[in-house]
Amino acid sequence: MRIIVTGAAGFIGSNLVHALNARGIDEIIAVDDLEQGDKFRNLVDLRIADYIDKREFYTSFARGHYGKVETVFHQGACSDTMQHDGRTMLDNNYRDSRVLLDACRERGTRLLYASSAATYGDGAQGFREQPACERPLNVYGYSKLLFDQVVRRALPQTRSQVIGFRYFNVYGAREQHKGRMASVAFHHFNQFRNESKVKLFGAYNGYDAGRQERDFVWVNDVVAVNLWAFEHGAVSGVFNLGSGRAQPFNDIAVSTVNSLRALGGEPALPLAALVQGGLIEYVDFPDALVGKYQCHTQADLGALRAAGCTHTFAPVEQGVAAYVRQLAEGGRGRGASREAESIVTRALLSEQGERSLGN
């Protein structure tokens, strides 16, 4: 079984390769752009059959250069929401994806790709996979929506599986290369290690300090749902992939700080005590994000559940605590801890009657 993972040296892509390896699958072609050379670290402990630069991959794949490919996990994209160059964004996130979709349809290759909750914009109309809810606030969100729209039109005439997953706020291992686009949990871990405090945005848009809220989803859960889809080839569509719950940024901060305190033998403290003690600090909301910032996201999981996925998602308190321990043990958070791997393993074995990832 030959599988291709684009964005394989990136955050979610490398976690997917890691999980596929754990299932004994190593006939994997990894596709990425290693101009940012330190991303190689995410590939060091993985088993792959070949590595292809993204600039040659899409055209070569369309020409059939890689033989029979069972599935493409398309995770490669420009995910910098502060990138305002629309040409760059659409070339990376729309045009390359369109070429890939056309080739997969022609060759009967299954395509599981990364979309984004940025397609919903401020979420005023809700977070359902419906056009009435889709109002992106930036060109990144638009690039993802444009491709989702193409997929929707193509699905009735497509023989092979095509699934787009709208990722919400993903955090977890192997994101150390992402810089400012790394998760809040990753930044909080490093802030607390370096400054003995973490920083959050102050009040904005009717939300009190630290009370803006997102659907934070652990990368282990994202991988689990991708592999559930891999095991259920008859399922196609565009689906939300979040935890289904909105939690304030304060929860990330409290979980991070208290997890680090626990590692140092110190007791957990409530939010008020952490703020009073200067361990959590609020800063002014930046002008550059005014009008472009999602203050609330919460995945509606109705469509995913209706498709048969019953996976249980970790709350912030569980996922962030496990992630902080990984970071503290491994420095870069590369690879899953035993605890994290055991959760995914339990999910792999849980669905009755089949190998799958629902639980």
C-alpha cells in the first residue's frame, strides 16, 4: 500500500506519518518544502520510502510518476493567517490542491485533505459545514473555502473517497518549527520557562481578558479522526474537526502553568491566584488583529457524528497537560509520549467489529 503525505515535515503531517508507521505502514512518500531546514527534525524518527520536494510533486503526480497510490493525506499548505499575499496563498492552498484533486479523481486515489475553521470567519452564523456559515475574514480562510467549494461540486461525480477536515485550533507535538503560528500551549510553555509567566490578550470585542474562546483540539485527536476516515473509504464530504467544545484561552494558560508547577512539585492554583501572583499576565489586544480575529469558535460535530465517527476528544485540561509533559521530557515535543500514544492506541482498537479509530 503506497501512501503520500504532503506537508509531511510539518505539524499534522509528521504526526500522521508517525501514526501510520505505528500501524506498520512505511511505504510512504513524504512531500514538503525544506527551505526551512529545521523541519527535518520532524522526519528523523519516521520511516518513509521517499522524499519529494513540493515544487516537483504536483505535476509529477498528475503524470502518474509514483505508480499506484492508495491514499493522499494532503496536509501541505501555507497556514500563516497573517500572510496577506493573496497570490501566494491561492497558489499554495487552492491551485496545488486543485491539481491534486483532479489527479486523484482520474487515478482513483483517495484524498484526505486539510481545510480550516478559518472558513467560518467570526462565526456569527455558526460553525456548520454550510455556505450560510462561511464568511472568512482573511485570504487564508478564503483559499481553503474556495477549494472546499470545488470539492463539493466534484463529489457527485467522484468514485474515490474525498474528505476535507476543517481543523480548529490544533496543538501538540511536532509544532516547534511553526514560530508565531505555533499553538498557544506551545508559546505558553516557552514563556513560562523563560519568564515565569504567560501572556494573554486583554479584553476585546465584549470578551473579558483571557475569555476569548476557541475550540482547541489535540493533534492526537486530529490524527485519530484522519485514520478513522482512512478506515472508512465510503465516507466523503467536508467535515469539522475540532473537539466540539469552546474553552477560553484562560484554560490553556491555567493548564500549562499548573502542569509545569506540578512537574516542579508545586500545587495547582486557581486562575485568580495565578493572575494575582503574576504568573498569568494580560496584554493589550493588538491593533493588527482588530476585525480579523475569531473570539469564539466551536466545531459543530453533527455531520462528523452522522458519518459514523464516535471518537471522544480530549478537553484542554487533559490534552495540554499531556503535551506539557511531552515538551518538558523531550524539549521540542517531537513524537508522542507513552501516555499520548496509548490514547491513540486505545482509539485504534475501540470500535466494535472493525479496525477503526472511533471510540
